[in-house]
Amino acid sequence: MTDWLTPDEWRAVALSLRVSFWAMAISMPFGILVAYALARWNFWGKQMVNGIVHLPLILPPVVTGYLLLVTFGRKGVVGQLLFDWFGIVLAFRWTGAALAAAVMAFPLMVRAIRLAIEAVDPRLEEAAATLGANKPMVFATVTLPLILPGIIAGAILAFAKAMGEFGATITFVSNIPGQTQTLPSAIYTFLQVPGAEAQAQAMRLVLVAVAIAMAALMLSEWVSRAVARRISAS
Amino acid sequence: MTLSVVVTHRFGVFTLEAAFEAPPGVTALYGRSGSGKTSVVNAVAGLLRPDAGRIALNGEVLFDSSTGLCLPPNRRRIGYVFQDGRLFPHLTVRQNLTYGRHFAPRSSRQAAGTFDRIVGLLGIGALLDRRPGTLSGGEKARVAIGRAILSNPQILLMDEPLAALDEARKAEILPYLERLRDDLELPILYVSHAMSEVARLATTVVLMEAGRVVAAGPTAQVLADPATAPNLGLREAGALLTARVVGQDDDGLTRLDGPAGPLWLPRLDAPLGAVVRVRVLAQDVMLSLTRPEGFSALNMLPATVQDIRMGDGPGALLRLKVGDEILLARITRRSVDALRLVPGLAIFAVLKAVSVAQENVGGGG
């Protein structure tokens, strides 16, 4: 099984899974918060926030990667603070790859969750309030369970986007084998090398990518259907 | 246990300006759609913040615009039964029922066995493990009532809890509500635009029109006031008689002991001795100067004319004293003239037994 892929290839696959998982996990609470704010609150600069969240969807990924580098690089405004205060370095590390993937996937996650929140009947939340639940409890016991399918859909979308993220990642954290060389970066690298062996390597990784994508999609379909069934009828 | 409400609120061109007191028992907010009933209830619940006013429950101030106090809904200890039920779709019936229990103050937890008692009272024991999506309208309404009661509230707000139901379901649930009223020591604010519900359930009526309270008081008194009849709609006008069931006759009639002698009505499912209140519609009452002979109507009540109110159209509304109680009669002005009816005149009020619909007879209280 393990010799089906070379150690380098395995590392790329494992790294991609790790980066995508953390990109999804870390951005989820922020995604729920921002989606809730956009769906329910009226505040000054709402359109601005909405625009910034959606920017990575529209900008060329290279631009996003470059902006990340400028901001979170060792010499960047935030990057310097992170290093000085916490000793955290993001540039050219797998954590940086996760950040890039999270930023790129964020708009998709927010959109999915926001749609789910907008579909929740506020009258149910009023009913919970009259039964004695305060705002956080209303959210935890009524809103959150009702938007769970949306959160799952958003998480899967974010995971899929993170798996496929290439441009921003390679710009921000480069393409270091074992460190920042994700699945797409590895495929790209093999494709640059002439010869049948490299082509075969690329093809094997392409098949892995297709398999992971299909598995993620089917899992998401199954989970959201199971949750929706619990929530609606029966 | 008294609720006192004084609120003013502007919605565009509509102004709500309501003030009333709700003593213990069932207080019905009655009026047409759009008269502001639901807004009043929402203000009591804390879902609507009025422009000005004061709302207090048992002396505890829930809202006071002069001090800027406005308790959020979750701190008002109210049980709200919404018109549309609003059961949580992701929870089972049992979880819906116990939802409010988690938030009730520890000191005021309901006694053990309350859950079983309420579930029994509402007849929803078989539904506990089902989800709201699979319930019928009547079942949903009963679960919503149970959920509100089990949150251990200090007052129950019911916003047309039966509006979404057909007549058969209403008839099924009204007895439950009567039992709640009589069994629980809980004031209930009951919104309705159905006079038959109000007449059956309410101890106090607050009559609303276009955002204002036009009449308020004990149900029998408000319903027997000819002055408020136009607000009820003339076809809905009718007074309440209290009567006691004294016999079930073989031919399908129930004999009652009324305020002025016997009263026969179509069969009532009530035990002997039960006190019921019967709503007699003004338009079903005929008047006669002498006791009619050879006449099909069964009920002939000796009465005295108290007041005659001529309408703008051909009709007149008369208030009659029957024993200690009041009856309204609507007849034509022509008949008033022909019979020379004047206040103080002794006459007979004639009522066909079959004209009293089952829905107009309710448990006493």
C-alpha cells in the first residue's frame, strides 16, 4: 500500500490533508461569526466587511498570496508582531499554507453558513427567548442545530477549496517538499520535470486528488442529508 | 396575580393606545384582525418594545418607559403560546416540552409529577417521542400549550392558539383550555377574534378596536352591555346565562336550572349538577307580551325590559333582566313600536332550544 506512492508523494498528500483540515477547522468559528453578523446584524461598514470577505474569491490568487506575504511575512506588519510576541512564523511554513488556504476558502464557507442562517425562522428564536433562554443559549440550542447542515456544507466546501488551493499558497509559502509542498504544488513540480517517471508521478497524484475530492463530496452529501432528516420531519 | 398594561406605540399610521388590568383568570383580548391585540401581547412578552408605557405583573415592573426599564423576554417568566405553534423542529415533543425547564430559576422548579400531570391534562402522552413535523395541527397546538405551561411561567399568553384549527379540532381543545383555567392558578391573557371562544373561556374581556380599548370588564357584564354590541358585530352580540344541569331527558334534551326557571338545550355532555355558561345570541331571542300558547319554542323566560337601544338601521337591541341575569334581544324597531315595549315592561323572552349551538355552551368559571 505504502509503496503505491513514493515517500515524497505521500508527504504531499498528507500535508495537503493536514493543511486543509486546519484551514477548515480554524476558519469555522470565524466563518460562523461573520456569517451571523452579515445575516442578522446591521452595523456601520457592513458592505465593507462583506466585500473584504469576498475579495479572495475575485482577486487573482497570486495577488492574495502576495498580500498575505506582505502582511504575514517575517517583515510584514502582522507577521512581525506574531513573531515578536508569540514566536510564530507563518511564511514558508505549513501553518502559512493553512492560512492561505483558509483565506481563500473563507468566502465559500461564509456564503454557505449565511444562507443557512437566513433560512432560520427568527420566530423560533423568539419562542426560545420567551421560554427563558438568553441570547447565547438561543443560539446554542436553536440557531446552531438548525444551521448545522449549512455549516457542514460550508466546511466541506472550504476543505475542498483548501485541497485545491495553489496560487496563493505557492506565492505566500513557496513550494518546499515536506514543508509547504501541497498536492497541487507537487503535481505542478512533477509536470515541470521532463521524462516518463515524473509524468507518472503527476498522474498518480492527480488520481489521488480525484479520489479525495469524490470522497469528500460523497461524505458531505451523506452527512447533510442525515442532519436534514433529523431536523425536518420524521 | 394581576397584570397591568399601559402602552402606546406607533406603527406608521396605526397607533396602539391600550390600557387595561387583567385580574386572575382568563382575560380575553377581543377584536378584529389588525386591532392591535397581538401587539399588546408581544409588548407583555417583551418581543415588542412600545414607544411609551408601563407593564407590571404582580407588582413586578417588566417595562417602564419613564425609567427606561425593559426586561428581555427570557427574564419575564411568561409562557407564550403562539398562533403558529413555533415548535422546535429539531427537537422531539418531549424535548420541546422540557425546553423551558432548563432555564427556570432553581427556586421555582415545578414540583415532581407536574410534567406527567400536564401531559395527561393535554392528552399528549403518546406523542412524546415524535417530532413536530409529524404532528397534526391540533396535536401541535396542544404541545405548544404544554411547552408554555411547563416553562413554569407567572402568566400564560395565548395568541389565537386555535386560529389555525378547524371547528372539530377547536371543539377538541376548548375543554382542555377550560380545564387549564380551572386547574392551574395561572392568569391567562387570551387573544381571540372568535366570540364563542371568548364567551366560553374568559372571566374578563378587553374589547379592542383600531388600537384602542373600547370596553373592559367581567365577561358577562361586557357581553350584556348593548352599548358594546356594535363593537362585537351585531350578529355576535349575545349575553351569558349561567345554568346548572339538572337532568338528561330521553328525547335528547338536557334540562337546566336557569336564572328564571327551567331551560332546555340540545344534549350537553356534562354531569348532573355541573354549572355551565350558555351564550344566547341576541338575534335568537324572540319577545312576547304574554306566555305563548301552541308555540314550538321550548324556552319561555319571564323577563323585564331594562333598556332599549334603537339602531341606525331597522333593528333595536334590548337588555332584559331574567332573574338575576341579563339577556340581550335583537328585534326590529317596528316590533318595538307594535308591542309598545318600554323599560320596566314584563314580557317573555322566547328561545328555541336548537338555536343554542354546542360551541356556545362551556364549563362554568
